Amino acid sequence: MLWFSVWTVLVAGTLVGAFFLGRDVLRRGGRLMTALEEASGVVATLESKVAELDSLRTEPKPYAPDAATARKRREELRELGEERARKRHEKRLATIESWRQLTR
């Protein structure tokens, strides 16, 4: 008789727990569906805005410089690089000289 009571309580507890768990799952599922409906509305609004902005966008003209312009730009960049290298070399020489002053 004792085992019958134990099993009855266990089964009843399991059924009550399953009921509360199922109710919680259904409620959360309902909230999830509401959130998904709201998200689909936001996505639809976003898609319409993107389509509107795409229709307003113009394609940029491709940049293709002629040979003389490209050659001039390369020369400017080369001169800038040489200037930076010269400054870097002077800075290194100054650092080496300051080290020599400290070690004398």
C-alpha cells in the first residue's frame, strides 16, 4: 500500500509539472509569434525604404585617368616617399648620435 501511495504522488506530481511546463511553453510560443509578426512588419518597412533609396541612387562614373595624369600622380607619390625616407634617415642618425653622446 505504501508503494501505491508513492507512485500515485510521483505520477500526480509529474502530471502537474508537465501541465505547468506545457502552459509556459505555449505562453512563450505566443509571445514569440507576436514578436515575429512585429519583426516581419519592421522588415517590410525596411525593404520598402531600401527599395526607395536604391531608386534614388545614381551609379558613380568610373575613374580612369589618362596616362599623363597617372604618370604625374606616380611622380608625386614617389617624391613624397623619398621625402619621408630622408626624414626617417635623419631621425635615425640623430638617435644614433644621441646614443653616442650618452655612452661617451
